[in-house]
Amino acid sequence: MLDQDLVSQEYFYNFLTGKYSIAVMRRLQRNLKEAGLSITSEQWSIMYNLWVEEGLTQQELAIRTFRDKPSVTRLINNLERLNLVIRVNDKNDRRSNLIYLTKIGRKMKDEGMKQANNTIEQALGGLTDDQIALSHTALHRVLFNLK
């Protein structure tokens, strides 16, 4: 029984250190670069949320990407420099900016999503549908337990 406990602990230590998510994000970064997209995997997470819904505040983006507000501000600043997003003052709240995609940012969606899907396929290679469903259920439970 002790050996099983050690295996279980090792799995969760890897989970806690972000080993799995870092590996996926590194692969996404490589796939984006190989496709000629000049964004990082972190920037992709901001872009993805804007591809789903434009006009989000920086606070909403922070919540949706599980990042702190200063990190999101830095990512948006860099995306602005790349001419992929713009900030627009919120008419209802002068303290807030709404983030919108530029034409270039919108045009990037198809290739960005293609590379994300490619990354997911690479990460899930060799797993059965049942294994994927079980992993999803387990991770959903972990998230539920921590909320």
C-alpha cells in the first residue's frame, strides 16, 4: 500500500508544480511559433477569450485566465504593441477599459485555434475516449474541491 501512496503523491506533486500544464503550454508555444504566429502561449489565452467574446475588461480577462490583474495588464500591453488588441474606455465605468481585437487579431483566430487543437491532439495521443472522460471527471472534481 505504501508504494501506491508514493505513486499517488508523486503524481500530485507533479500536478502541484504545474509539470503537466507547463508541458502543454510549451508545446502550444512551439506549435504557434512553427505556424508563424508571433504570440506566446500566455498571450494566446487572452486572445482565445477575446475570440470567444470581445469587449471584456482586464478584470474579466484575469478571472477567465486565472491570472492576476498585473499579469493580464502586461499581456495586454504586449498584445497592443503587436497591434492585435486595443483598449477602449468603458462608457459606463471610466476606471475600466474594454479590450477588443484588431483586424489582425481577428484574422489570427483560425490559425491560433488550429494550433491549439493540434496541441490538444498531441497531448491526448494514445488515450482512449474513456480515459479522457475519466481524466476530465477527476480534474473537474479537483477544481470543485478547491472552490
